[in-house]
Amino acid sequence: MILRTTLAGNVYRFADLKELFGKANEEKSGDHLIGIGAQTASERVAAKVVLSQLTLEQIRSHPLIPPDQDEVSRVIEQGVNETAYQRIKALTVGGLRDYLLAHSTTAADRQTVRAGLTAEMVAAVTKLMSTQDLVYGASLLPVSGTCRYQIGRPGTLSFRLQPNHPKDDLDGIRASIYEGLSYASGDAVLGVNPVEDNVDSCARILETLWQVMERWHIPTHICCLAHVSTQMAAVERGAPASMLFQSVAGTESANDDFGVTAALLDQAEALIRRHGLCAGPNLMYFETGQGSEVSIGADKGVDELTLEARTYGFAKRYHPFMVNNVSGFIGPETIYDGRQMIRASLEDHFMGKLIGLPMGMAPCYTNHTGIDQNDQEMATLLVALAGANYFMGVPGGDDIMLSYQDTSFHDDATMRELLGLTPAPEFFDWAQEFGLLDAAGRLTERAGDASIFLTS
Amino acid sequence: MDEQDLESLVRGVLRDLLSRDEPSDGLAPRGASPGVAPAPDRGGPTPDQSEDDPAGLGAADLYADDPQPLPGLAVPADPEGLARLRAATTARIGVGRAGPRLPHRAWLRFRADHAAAMDAVFTDVSPEIIAAAGLTPVQSAAPDKAAFLMDPDLGRAFDAATAALIKQSCRSGAQVQVVVCDGLSSTAVENNVPDLLPALLQGLERHRLSVGTPLFVKYGRVRIMDEVTGLLDPEVTLNLIGERPGLVTNASLSCYLTYRGRPGMAESGRTVLSNIYRDGTPPAEAGAYIADLSLKLIQTKASGLDLKL
Ligand code: B12
């Protein structure tokens, strides 16, 4: 394996794949935090050059985190289709990039390639991509998910309505739901992050969501984003849920911090298959995001992009209905500014789709970074163009409980209108019948008024 | 009525007069809105009269608007109902729209709130408040705020001298150890700890639990509580820490709890109560609740995922 190159007369050497992967990234504060980011612009390019010439086989045979030391690595290894891998293993990373983008490559070819990839290969090819590469490349890799119905079909754009409240006040939650529905947001899921993580409050929230769904005959899904073990206990006790949620990460030790193992998620999936509201087959919802490992010291010296790809590799085991990043959710130690956040959003969407996940997006920011709303909106437009399955719908873009800014109901409606996209068909029918969207999917006169739910 | 009251009254009347030609939304203003943090006190505008601004107040103050302004939504189907919905949450609902976009007042208010939240990150807890609360101040290994923000591990450790000082000067082996950290919001500490701490200590006393020397850690992160646990060996350690500032409040506090924590423990071993502030769980109520929770941790010898609430 050659880990050295000469660029403009200077020799660049990289000790191992970990170092090479770190240095081949576009700049991220999280990589600098653990001292693995490129020191100079030329070193970054040299690393990309070296990486572009490695074969997929070399990457697979030099694991960044060996499977015997890490459950995430094991899950990813188990997920590889060996037949597909044999067909692609001689490709270089650079060759893989060009193959994925080529006009002559068919959708079926991309499907085959995908089955043979590991997370590290996906990370590697992503490091060679520009903004437009990531947008264009992802647009060729649509993946949908089906819970009660399908979301993520080309031509559609869905939203998770996120009606959080700092006291889990049910009236307050309902008020934000009405607002969101009045903008035709909420076809991916009505999903509440509860303040109190206990079985009673989780069940109470699920019941409330279910009542709203039933009262207005809204074809959608419901979820309460407590810890998965809390949701399992609520469902065992008879609470209604369409899917189960969990935050996941790219190393075993980060998942330990989150209180999850592959076995626990296996149980969760089996449980919701038996006792959930929907037939599926996709019944899990995961949230991820670059930087969660490094922010808690669980990164094992691996760069945050690669750890995010590993997270997706882990998530794939559960054939989820929804997966979204929240890169930008943590702080400047992981993603420093708007430029890094936009880049991370594009990378995450592309990597998720390449691995085969039904990726939604949450381009977002907190107030202790330099990222602002203009950056956030640029990221949103770009990943919408790339074909993101869904975004969040947060009242006015301001989550009053999690204290961060994400896409608003207004942004949701804007993107549908700009890009000519409509909700999932079942929800679209409902929204037209309810008088919120016209036949083209544009907001009607009546839309945007939460109080219509009090009079109808 | 003193001079200040008079001044604010006059300003209020002028503001009302000036805002008469703002589009009316047909809703009564929310008045003292329940949920939204008051505008930061910037000392008030200084009158600066001119021909097109006879009152000298400048452009209409954004913070004089209803915090969830409505100009884009002319006639709600149920105006009173909408007012009720808005009263149920501090979320930005009922804001109306210009096409699919936010109406300009709502958009500018969002920007103003974002600006205020960003400015709030760089403040420190005042020494008077630390002293008045009876907290012993120490500092994490972070030398300054910028280093604290960029390298979380600095906020999770003490240097050797500080560790030795804590070990020497604080009571060890108590049942409950209280740690207060600025975390990502000094305002959260300033606004909540003065009411929360007495209620907490009272509650702990009622449960006959012994309490160690309460500490204040400047530039502290959540996990620094484990270092304190390692040094002082309490059963339960509480970390009252400022959450990252949001747009609606920059004063939200969390309490993280461990039973027999230790340095390097998994995060999932912690229990957390978040959103402690005036419009979330009010601080005095939170203090009493945390005292009860501490007892529960001791009785069940568990915290985090092992504790079934
Ligand atoms: C940022 C954040 C995260 C980040 C943490 C990374 C980081 N470096 O901060 C990420 C995205 C990884 C995360 C994950 C989860 N979080 Co969280 N998180 C927050 C948030 C929005 C802000 C926290 C904050 O301001 N920290 C302040 C700074 C100073 O802390 P820090 O030392 O830099 O970082 C520590 C804390 O953030 C802490 N932490 C963050 N979340 C959680 C959750 C639990 C249960 C614990 C014990 C610790 C913890 O871990 C960090 C490392 O020590 C709060 C909401 C809020 N209003 O507080 C929710 C919040 C604390 N999280 C919550 C939950 C449920 C989770 C998850 C369990 C979700 C899930 N189903 O998997 C996971 C797993 C958490 C774990 N055990 O490690 C809940 C807790 C509810 C409860 N009462 O138990 C909250 C209140 C949000 C909510 N209501 O849904 N979270």
C-alpha cells in the first residue's frame, strides 16, 4: 500500500490509513481537535492524491478500527455482500468516484456497487468530491423508506414535524403541531423530543400524537424520541408508535455512552414489528451527526466524516425508515462555521444515500458557533437539490427545548415550491382535501393558520 | 412615580402612537407574554429627534412587537383560538407568512434573538452571585472561554493544583455533592441557582442527607462532575450546569446526577433534568424535585439507564 506522494517537488508521507483519512478531509474543527487534520493546504491535496490511488481491497484489509475491538466495525463487516465486493474490490477510490458519476453507469450498477461497499470506502470516495459532485452524485442514488407509506420517492419532499415544548405541555405540543400541519409539514412523522425521559411521559406524548392523527384522519406516522429503552417500555405497555427512534454513533464506545448496542436495537426492531402501528418494512428512525464521537472523546483517533459513514453502516443493519444527521447540533469544537456545516451536510447526505439509507437532513446550528441562518439556508437548498428525503419542520426554525435552529415550516413550503416537489402521495391527498395545498402542491390562501384546526 | 417610571410610561405611549399604522392582525396583543425572555436591557434608546422622526425613537423597536408577531396572517379562522394556541407555547407559531417566507418583522425578530443569544455566550457568572450562593469557586483546566469552547476536554478536567485544593478544602464522603458549572450559559446559573440551591439544600436536609461543600466550576462541562466524585467520594453527585443558549431563552439550566459516578464512566450512567428556567421547570420546583431524585438514587443505588423512573 503506497502512502506517499510527491506534489510540486515536496514529498508527503502518511503513517497509516487513519492519518491519511484525517488529512484528506476538507477542513473540520473536530479533526483539528484530535490533531489529525491536514497542516497545510498542500498536505490536504497530497492526502487526497494518495487516497485516490488506493484500491477498495486495500481499504477493507486495513480497518481503521479493527472488528475485534469494536461492535460497529463488526456490524459493518457483516453487512457486506461478498459477491458485489468481489466485483468492485480492484477499483481505486478515484475510479469509484468516476464510476459513480458516469453517465454510462446504470441505476442497477450503482445498486450493485453499494452492496459491496464498507463505510470506510464510502468515506474515502466522499473525500474526493466537491460540492457539485456531492449534490449530483447523491441525486443518482435515491433511497426510499416505507413505514405506513413510502417517503423519499423522487419528486416528493417530506417533513418531520418537530413540535417540542420545554415542559412537555400537551397543549403546547398540539399548538405547534397545528401550526406545522397548516403548512402541510408532517408527512414523514410527527416526532416529539420529550424533556422527561420516562415511560409515563413517553406514553402520554404518543397518545396525544395518535389522537391528533385520528381526529383529523391524517395519514402520517408518530414517534416519541425518548431513549429507545423508554419507548420500548411504553410500547410494551400498549402505547401507539409507528417507529422507534434512537441516536447512534460510529464507535462502540460512543454507542455505550448513548446506552445502545446492536442487540438492544435488534430487540427494538423486533418489538415494533410486532406491536407497532405500521406494517413497514422500515420501522426504525435514527439520528446521527458528524462530531458526536469527538465531542465525547469516543473517536478512536478517526476523523469525523469517516465516523459518520460508520454510523450509517451500523444503521443499515436495521433497514430504517428515516435517518437524518444533525451536523451543526453540537458546537464549534466539531463544526466551526457555516462553511464546515454546509460541507458536512452535503457529505452526510451523499454518504447515507451511497450506503443505502433513506436520508433526511437537518442542516442546523447552535448559538455558540459562528454559523448563521444564511449559512443554514444555503445548506438546506443544496441538500434539497441533492434529493434529501425529508427535513425537520420547527416553528419559526427555533427549537425552544433543544435550543438550536433548524428548518422551519416556511423553509419546508419554500423548498417544495421552488423545486416543484410534493408531499408523499397519501399525505398530499389529505392536504388537498383539507384545503392546505393546491394541485401543484403550493400553499393555499388558507394555509399557515393553525386555528383552522380549532374550527374544523 | 419616580423619574424612570415616568420615562418608560412616556416611551410606551409614544410607541403605541407610532405603531398605530402597523398592520393590525385582529388579535389582542399578548401583553406580558408568558414564555419569551424579555429583551436584553440595552439601557433604552436615547431620543434623537429629527424631521422625519419627531419623537426621536428611531425605527419601531422590534422587542415592542408581540414576540410572535402576526402581520402576515390577516384573518385567522379563529382569532381567539389562535391566541390560545400561542399562549400555550413559546414556539414561534401564528407568525403568518409572506408567500411561503416569514413576514419581515418575524424574520427580523428571529435575527435579533439570534444576535442576543450569540452575545450571551461570552459572559461570566458574577463573583457576587457565587459568593451569595455559598459556593466555593474553582476553575477547570480551560484557561479561557475560547479554549473552553474549542476543546471540551479542558472543561472536563482540573489541573493538579486545583484537584489538590478541592481534596484538601472540601468535605469528602458526603451523601450528596453539589457542583455548579457555567457550561454554555452563565445566565442560566445567575438566573436559577439563587432560587434553586436553597430549595435543593432544604429538600436534602428534609431527607436527612449529608451534603458536601458546594463547588462552582468556571468553564466546566458535564463530565467534570466525575472528577469531583473521584476526589471527594460522595454517593450522589449533582451537576447544575448552563445549557447552550437558545433564541427564546439563554437561561436554561440542567441538572445531571450520578450515583457512585467515576472518571471515565459512560454517559448513559447519568440521569438528567433539563430545561430548568422560569418558563420550563421553575428553579425552586426543580430544587425540591432534585432533592427527591437524589434520595431515589441513594435508595435504588442507581442512576442513568439503570434507574427506572
Ligand atoms: C447537545 C445534546 C446532545 C449531544 C451531546 C454531545 C455534546 N457534546 O453535547 C448528542 C447529540 C450526542 C446528544 C445525544 C443524546 N441526547 Co441529548 N441533548 C443535547 C442538548 C440539546 C444540549 C445539551 C447541552 O447544552 N449541554 C451543555 C454542555 C455544557 O454539556 P457538555 O458537557 O458539553 O456535553 C454533555 C451533555 O451534552 C451530555 N448529554 C447530552 N445529551 C444527554 C442525554 C443524556 C441522557 C445524558 C445522560 C447526557 C447528555 O453529554 C455531553 C458529554 O458529556 C440537550 C437539551 C438541553 N436543553 O439541554 C439534549 C438532552 C440532554 N439529550 C437528551 C437525550 C434523550 C439524548 C439521547 C439519549 C437521545 C437518544 N434517544 O439517544 C442521546 C444520548 C445521550 C447520551 N447518553 O450520551 C435529552 C435528555 C432527556 C432526559 N431527561 O433524559 C435532552 C434533555 C433533550 C431532550 N429532551 O430530548 N444530546
